[in-house]
Amino acid sequence: MRAVTQDGPAVEQRVAVVGEALTSQIDALTDDVQEVIVDLIPDLRADAIDVLHDSIRENLATALHALATQEDSNEATAPSAALDYARTLAQIDIPPTALIRAYRVGQTRFLRRCIEELLRSSTNGPEDVVATLQIVESVSTRLDRVVEQVYAEYEQARELKLRDRSAVLAGRVRDLLRGRPVDIADAEHALGYRLRRSHVGVVLWIDNGSVEALPRLRHFARALGQAVRCDDEGLFVAHDERSAWAWMPTKVDIAHTDELIEVAKAEKTVSIAIGAPNRDVEGFRRTHQQAVSAQSVARAAGTDHAQITPFDEVAPIAMLCADLDAARAWVHDALGGLAVDTTRNAGLRETARVFLETGGSYTATAEQMFLHRNTAQYRVKQAEEVRGRPLRDRRLDVELALVACQWLKGAVLQPAP
């Protein structure tokens, strides 16, 4: 068998014959490829079928033109109808996987028709083998280029849609939060979320400047809703580039669930403040306000704040955040030397807080902190010595000040000398 080069005139002629022959059959070829695509990809059967047909036809026409004229497939550009179809799918929420798969399915069918056409006029010479390779290479290279372009178009259209929807959602939500008169049924339709039920308000944020913050926050909110088995899909609204508001449709106090802890462990860069379950439109506002108050506590603590801040645990100290200088002075007055920011004092404050929470029981304190009873008693005595008076003296102030230190940390502690 004589040697045949891939760019030889005999090979080019064989490839060109295939391109010209199938161009004359473009309508039948389009119908054939479309039939295979919609049969194998159910998501594409009903919506925008006319746009799909135009996209297939233009893609086939440009591919066949490239075969007929030996056009460089590395310079391929997506046809306008293909870009239109990508934008259409983004607008009607068809997943991009369906779009990409359509191109792979179409490529397989198209190559089969090309090879059948090549064999139909085969001379059984070596040119046929090399021509087959050249057709596969040309079509595959073109497809990679086109898929890259249509996927980028899809993502851009999807981003614009989400941005527009976010603006609409934010406007509707702010009207509700401000207590403005609203048509509840109309608001529910616009938000895609039922207001006449129980909700848990959530504020999510990322402290660093990640450009991927909002997609990660949206994923976190969706994962949380699934983990705590919400009654329905929650409502997610972007607040700014690094924070978002969400409402979970549930009666459960999710702030104290193992499911929340597991979701938070999986995404440690996301911080979350949580309100208590509340019902109906007023509850929609109240649980959100609680979550915002809880976030203010975390923000006041700085970068050392807890990842999860439940409102019911910080409600007594949320108001302290309005004047941190005054709060710091009050904490020092209540705790004395215990308010100084040292590692030793941190351990003593924790022991004192648990001691007071358990009703002044050394035994309960030891059990909760996994200590010997005598060790717990010794630590309480040390805490009182550092404070300069018994913990039961102004007990309510001491308990509140200890909680403030637990959550606000350096924002209310005195610097160590």
C-alpha cells in the first residue's frame, strides 16, 4: 500500500466530497440529528424545540462547509443560532449538562453519517482511512471550540438572569422587612416562597474577599435546607458581595442541630447567624431581625468569632454591640480581673460561666467540663480571687458579662498588661 499523507490532494478530495454530499442533504440530516438528541436527552424535548432545530442546522452547515473547503477548525466560531439556543436554555433553567451532552450526542450521529457517506463512494484505497481520520479530527476540534463558546454564553446568560432575579427578590424582601403593605399572594408568587408558615431566618457571610462568595453561600444554604429536612425549598437573597439572607421553611430550631454542625464543618469559611422559628409574615421579619442581631455579635468579636451564632444564646448581649466602649467598661466592672484577656483567665471564665449556669453546683460543673469535682472547686475559687469577690455577688451581671466575653471576646476584654 502506497503512503498517503493526511494533507494530500487525494485525501482532501475525499473529505470535500463528503462535505458537499451531506450539504445537499442538510434538512434531512438536521432532522435525523435532532431526533437522536431529543430521544436521548429528555430535558430538551419540550422547550425551545424550534431554536434547537436552528442551532443544529447552523452547526451542521458550518461543519460541512469546513469539510468541503478544508477550513481550519481551530478557528471555528459558534453560529449565532447556537449562541441563541445556549441563552434560551439558561433562561428556562435547563442545566448546562444537557446542552453539552447534546453536542456530544450530535457529534456521534454526525460522524456516523459522514463515515457512511465516505464508504458509499469508497474506492477501498488508503485515502479512505486517512480521510476518515481527518474528518474525525476536524469535527472533534470544531466541536471543542464551539462547546467552549456556547457554554460561556450559557453561563453569562445565567448570571444575568440570576442577577436580575436577585434584584427583584431583594426589592420584594425589603418591602416585607420594612413592614410596608403588600399583597401576600402576589409576594409569594414573586418570591417563589410561601410566607404563611414557620420560618427560620439565617444570615450567611464570608469574611475574606473571595470572588466566589455568593455561589458558595447559595450552596451552603441549599445544603443546610436539605440537611435539616425543610418542608420546601428555602428563600435565598444576596445582601452584598460576601453576605446573604436566607429563610428556612421549618418549625425546628435548627441552630441546635447536629445537621447544622455537619454542614458547617464541610464549609468552614462560611459564618452563620440564626434566628428562632417564627410564623407568618410577622415571623418572617422577626426571625430575620434576630439573625441580623446575632450577626452583629459575631461581627463585633472580629475574625475570632464563632462560626455559628444562634440568637437565643446571644440575645442578652446583642444590645451591647451598639456601644462597645461602654460594654467593655461594664464587663470590667462586673468581672474585675477576670476581664483581662489572658489564656489563664479564659479558662477561669469558662469554669465560672458553667458553674453559674448549673446553679452553683461543683459536681455538675465537673461533669460538664470533664473535670474532677475538686478541680472544678479549685478553679471556681481561683476565679473569685482574680475577680476580687464571690461570683454570687451581682450574680446576674456576672453571668451576662461572662456570656459577653464568650461571644464578643476581645471586643469587651481588657488587654493584658
